[in-house]
Amino acid sequence: MRRLCMFLVAAVTAFYLINAAAAPQNTSKPDANPATVSAPAAFDADKATQAWLDTMSPAARAKSDAYFEGGYWLILWDFVVTLVVAWLLLGTGLSVRLRDFNERLVRFKWLQTALYAIEYIVFTTVVTLPWSLYEGYFREHQYGMSNQDMGAFMGDQAKGLIVSLILGTVALVIIYAVVRKTPRSWWIWGALVGIVLSVFIIAIGPVYLEPVFNKFYPLANGPLKQQILSMARANGIPAKEVFEFDASKQTKRMSAHVSGLFGTTQISLNDNLINRGSPEEVKAVLGHEMGHYVLHHVFHGIVEFGVLIVVGFAFLKWSFEKLRSRWGIREVGDPAGLPLLAALFATYFFVLTPVTNTLTRTREAEADIFGLNTSRQPDGFAQAAIHLSEYRKMEPGTLEEIFFYDHPSGYHRIHRAMVWKAEHINDPDIVAYDAAHPKIEMPSEPK
């Protein structure tokens, strides 16, 4: 364990140093004025991109870089915390003792699994609470991203625990039942059940899970709402309403989504986006989210990550059998082996971080292009990228982006929008926008 942790720390440090050295440098003057829109023939996508980047102050850029680069280490420490929790349960023999206690308490296998699942979820939540407080509360306040007080944060943690107890217990009972019924091919059937359960969560999320944490209400009637619904109808999205939700009680981040499956499709945007974003920015963001829906990214993601899950379960079958005996675990259907399975699965996906990030980043880039063509708001899209720079580093190195970014960098997103604008610079709506907005405007500051 010690050697593994030392290796991981060294690896992350090496990647960080290499990518920091390779990162493109912004040589523009800090007080450079935003670019004035030139005549159509003279529009330069590179210069327009730099003009948008220059709207960020050096202090804002330094803060953004520090926040995002700190997230690289969080990937490592999240993984280490998972291993520590697994060791606390396995190395101390607590996991086996819980299993034996449950077997004495009840006779049915499914009920023994349910009891262990509850104990496991509660134990991991309590043990990792200090880390959750740092990562989700203190660090967010340190960088000015959180609006929550401690009471509200702990309330959300309690809600998350309840949801995990209900859904996690049911999921584990089902998976372990399938595993016990198929002892030779359990890794195939277990993976398939896991994929089906993931689809179920995606389907019920917008209607039943998200309202647990936030209040959803119809967006106020007005031209913006009608324009959003028109974009949805034009792209075959079966949504009759646009919902706003009160994320500002938790965070300063701006977000939106078009989510759901099998009749639960829902267009939602948070109040931060409404309050801080321009109408052009809102439409650009919603165009991007509609791209995920129209391009079937949810299904693509299910297939791509489904393949990774199947391969991951094959890895579990190979590695679990080699390690289980040293912890007193009987077989794969023994609930006492859950911490070992969790640690092995975490190891698998930790190693695959560049792969999973690249898969997600590719879909995000596709949605960016769709959003530009749908909303026709390149400057609104650039405004959104600047707002996201509050917690995303804008100009990473190539390797840095490959390994650590699950979205395209802000630089690439703005540049893509400006290239699109260059190709449409003579279109009437773009000409009209430029006439009404002769200079790039600074986005609003967090309230």
C-alpha cells in the first residue's frame, strides 16, 4: 500500500510539472482592452479568442488555475481515501465480523446482504466525513464557490446518505443475488445488472432525485423561455416546459441540463445562469445541453462506459480471487468482500482516468459544436466559458488536458466559438449582434 501511494504521488507530480512547463503562456498585457469588432473581412478568430481571454484579470486567472490544479491532487486523494476505508474494514477484520453478526441475526441471504450494505454505507459515510467536509465545504469556501453554511451542507449530506441507503442497498441486494446465482459467469451478469441499474438512475434522476436537493419551478414566462422552447421543438426534444432550480443556495456555479429517459426528459437551468448570464449566454448553454440529447450522448455514454464496466468486472474476477483469502472472504458472493471489490474497482477506474476523461471530453466537444449551430450565439458561448473559468483552468498544456480535463479547456471552447463566428460573420443575425455590441463585454461578477 505504501509503495502504491508513493508511486501515485510521484506520477501525479510528474504529470503536473511536465504539463505546467508545456502550458501555453498568455503574453498579453493585463490591462488590454477587449477587442472591438472589426469589419467582417478583418475578423480574426485568434485575436478574438485572445480578447476574450484578456477579460480575465491576472488575479482571477491565478485563482482559477490554483483551484483546478488542486483538483488533480483530489483525484489521487479520493482514490487513497477509498483504499484507506477498504483497509479499515478488511485489515481490522471488521468486515468479516459484520458479516458473521448479520448471519446470526437473520437467516435469509438477501437480508444479510441488505444489512451489510446499510452498515457499509453508514460506515464509509461517517469515516470519510472529514474528507467530505474539506473537499465539499472548506475548500469551496476557500475559493469563494460555495454559498452554504455548515448546517445547509450537513443537511445535503444527510439527504445524500438517505438516498444512498435506499438505492445503494437495493442495488447491492440485486447484484449479490445475481452473483450468487451465476458463480462461474458472475462478472458478466454482474456487469449487465450494474449497467441496467445505472440506466434506471439516469431515468429517474430528473424527476425523483434532483428535487431532493433543490427546488424546481417553471422558468418565468418571457421571450427567453419561448426561444428556449423553440430551440427544443426545432431539434425534436419532447419537453413542454423549462425549469429553473435554486442552486444559488449551494454554489456560485452556473449549470443547466437536458436530461432523462423514457418520457422523463426535462430542460433545467439553475438560477445562477439566469441571474448572471446574458440571454445570449443562456441560449448558448442550453444549445450545448440540447446537443447532448439530440446526439444521443447518454446512450453513447452507456455503451462506452458499459464496455469499461464489463472489462472492469473481468478485472475484478481475476484480482478478487487472488486476494480474497487473506481477508477471510469466502467467495465473491460473500458481502464481506464488498470493500475489496470497491477498492479494486476504484483502482481500475483511477488508472483509466485519462481514458474516461477523453471519452467525456469528446462528447462535450461535439455538444459545443451542436450548441453553436443551434443557438447561433458564439459570443454568448464565449461568455459562458469565461464564467466557467472561475473554477476551470483556461489554458492547460496538451498532456494536462488529456489527463485531467473531462471538458474541453476554456481556450479551446472560446476559439471554437470564434472560428464558428468567422465562418458566419456576414450572416444577418451575427451582423446585427455585432452592431448592438461593439465591444466584448465583461461577464457579471458573482453575487
